[in-house]
Amino acid sequence: MNFQPKASHFVNGAYIEDANGAPISCVFPANGEEIARLHSATPEIVELAVKSARAAQTQWTKHTGTERGRVLRRAADLIRARNHDLSWLETHDTGKPLQETICADATSGADALEYFGGLAASLTGEHIPLGEDWAYTKRVPLGVCAGIGAWNYPTQIACWKGAPALACGNAMVFKPSEFTPLSALKIAEILIEAGAPAGLFNVIQGYGDVGAALAQHPDIDKVSLTGSAATGAKVYASAAAGMKHVTMELGGKSPLIVFDDASLEDAVGGALLGNFYSTGQVCSNGTRVFVQSGIKDRFLERLIERTSKIIIGDPRDEETQMGPMVSARQLEIVEGYIAKGKAEGATLAYGGALIDRDGFFVQPVIFSDVHDDMTIAREEIFGPVMSILEFETEDEVIARANDTELGLAAGVFTSDLTRAHRVIDRLDAGTCFINSYNDAPVEIPFGGMKKSGVGRENSKAAIEHYSQLKTVFVRMTPVEAPY
Ligand code: NDP
């Protein structure tokens, strides 16, 4: 298997290599085989990328919104036309089953390009009458944005950041996670083919130090990170030193609350999707599943029944529903949490064994009898580990659900819609679901409260985070100076 790109980086419209950068080995998580070898960006590559982005941005901003939008929408069409190849690559880059990547990765990137492409022409300021005088506002780009991505949705993250940035007239330097360096390069190629100027969307590879170099770079105007809360705190601090704009999409430990009157099948389906999709490597997962005591036994029984039927295997097989973890390191982290769950007294209701095959596979895990103070109920695991916590009353579950520093997502399953809205209203979470879980269409804002982040991705809300207002006061009357 060979997925070797022409070179490690895509800068100023072309592939470019600098073999002095630290090596990056890209492996297929389903068998550990190396599929590409790249190099981390050297300081020279970082400089080149930022410089070319600056030059492209000054040209790009001279185009009308309609022209900019057309490029993005063309890129969306190209992505859709090549969805199978892009999904095949994404499956090798991440280990996620083709069954998922074919419908949730490149296609979701295309949605973002199409949506923000459509909005680009409508990004205007306003006219403000002030008697005989008046003022107007202009919505102007921020300049050059850095995008720093996590490894769970590499194509989607590149597009969720790139599309609104470019629609607003910015350029971007994007750094994927070193675990999944391949697919963002394809997005950069496609944007050029769609008519974007060279340098508008650059991809440079690297470890955390390259992300840090971008966050600190004096010619970067905004940093958008998808990553852990710990990395977010570091990146936010260095961006603050340069007074840069930020978007922080960070981790979660989200509650999914199932009341006695919920539809059992829907609630079980929501819990499965919200814990095991992408082998549990989803930031908004509802990993603390609070189940009311009256439905708990039936819920657990059906949950185990449906979990035991999940088809785990080679992610290239379209029948496969669950693939490996992204890396040996992530598998080790998940194993550590499974051991902690057992040691701290949770009941292992299902799974948790390693699977006897090459690659970074683990069975999905259901822990029941989980208490709020156990490590598995407090820390983000980022793997297929679901915790079932029992509750009695609405007030009790709201207090327990909110007892975390994180606030990315929350879900409620109930057939009492008044209660659904009442409970959601009291949950400290940025992205909420009623009788559903983890839907993220581009039309709706996505992001977290508390330590889960700053700013929102997707929807019109993202425009606020990739542009700023310039106000112009126009005096039509004489200046009345008291001097
Ligand atoms: P990390 O926080 O480890 O890394 C995120 C990115 O930041 C990587 O590209 C990483 O590079 C880079 N990075 C690391 N250190 C620094 C630094 N000091 N300065 C600048 N950049 C740095 O997260 P993971 O990649 O492990 O992804 C998992 C995390 O991402 C989870 O916590 C998850 O919840 C969160 N996430 C949040 C989402 C959201 O939208 N809210 C969506 C998806 C994931 P490198 O990998 O080379 O270290």
C-alpha cells in the first residue's frame, strides 16, 4: 500500500519538500503498515507558507464575494465527484470504516465549502443614518489564519476551518495532526483546481512545535484549533500574546440523559452513535450516559444486545461498522482507562478485550454502575468506552450532568417535550440534541461552553470568527471644535 504524496507540504500552489524536517511515519491503523513517509515543516517551510498566504490574501480580497464563492462551490463539486477516492484515503489515514468516511468526511467538507461559498456574496456591512451625518460598516477579513487540526476528522476539519476563512477573504495555513497528514493535502490540490490563487490554502505538516510556531507567528492573524483542552490552553495563551483572534474546538465529557419515558430504541441508538461512531474518537460524544432508574435494566440489556452485533474488522470492507483506534498511542490510552474503570469499581457490562488481529483494535466497552467521581466519568477518553450512570430525578441529573469543567455537547431522550426543552435549557453545553445525538449539519453552529472552547464553527456564526467590522463615521456637517 502506498499513499505517498508528491511531497510533504503544499505551499504556494505546489508540493514542496524539505528533508531536513523531522520524519513523520504515516501508518494504516488497521495493520500498522507504513503507507507514507513525510517530513515535519522546518522554520523555512513555515515562513514560506505564511509569506505565500499573505501574498495570496491581498489578491483574494480584491475579488467579489460572488467570485470567491464560486471557487469554493467548485471545490465542493470536485470533492463530491471524487468522494470515493477521498474516502478511501481517509480510511487509510485514520482507520475509520469506509462505511463512515464515504458519508461523513469528504462529503461534510464539501457541505462546508458549498455553504460558505453560498454565503460569501452576502457578507456586507450596514449603513447607519445619524441625522445629517452617517456611518457605515465594512465586514473585512482578518488576514492570514492558521488552522491546526486533530486526527479524528482530518478532511472535515480542514474544510470546516478553510471554507469560512476563505469565504470571508482570508488565506489559511493548515497543519494537520501528524497522525493523519494525507487528506488535507488533497483539499489544497482541489482548491487550486477550483481556481483558488496559489498560496491561499497551504498545508504544512508537523508535530506540536509547528502548530506552536504558527500560533506565535507575528504574521498570523487568527488561530483556529481543534484539539484537546490542554493543547487549547497553550495555543490560546500564545495567541493572546499576539492579540490574535481564536477559535478553540476542544474536548468534551458530555452527558446524554435518558428519561424513563424515552423511546428505548431511539435512546439506545443515540447512545451507540454518540459513543461508538469513529471508534469513539469524536469530541462531542455523550460518554456519560445518565439513565433513569425505571428504564435502566431494559436500556442496558438492549444496549448490550445491539453492541454485540457491531461488525468490527477491516475498515476497507464496506460491511465493517467499527475500525481500529487511530494509533498505538491512542489504543494504549483507552486500555489505561478500561483498567481504571475496573479498578475503581465500575461493572464491565460488555467488551473491552483486545481483538486478536494486527492493528490498533479494541472491542467497544460498556461500563455500568459508574459513579460521578470515577476517572472514566470525569476525563475525556476519546475511544469506544461508554459509562452508564443511574439517576432518579430531573434536578439531580442536571446538577450531575453540569458537574464538569467541559461543556461541548449534551443530549436528552424523552417523549415529554416540555421536559426536553426545560432540561436542555439548564445544561451547560454549546451543542445540544433532543431525541438525537451528534448531528452536525453545516447550517447549525457547533462548539463548546466552559473549557470546551471559544467561538463556533459552521453556520452564519462562523462568519463572526473569520471577519471583523471596520466602522467609518462620515460627517456631512461642519466640525464643531470647542477650541
Ligand atoms: P491534541 O490537542 O493533542 O492536538 C491537536 C493539534 O494541535 C495537533 O495538530 C497537534 O499536533 C497540535 N498541537 C499540539 N501541541 C501544540 C502546541 N503546543 N501548539 C500548537 N499546536 C499544538 O489533540 P489530538 O490530535 O490528540 O485530538 C484529540 C482531541 O481533539 C480530543 O481532546 C478531542 O476532544 C479534540 N477534538 C475536538 C473537536 C471539537 O470540534 N471540539 C473535534 C475533534 C477533536 P500533533 O498532533 O503533531 O501533536
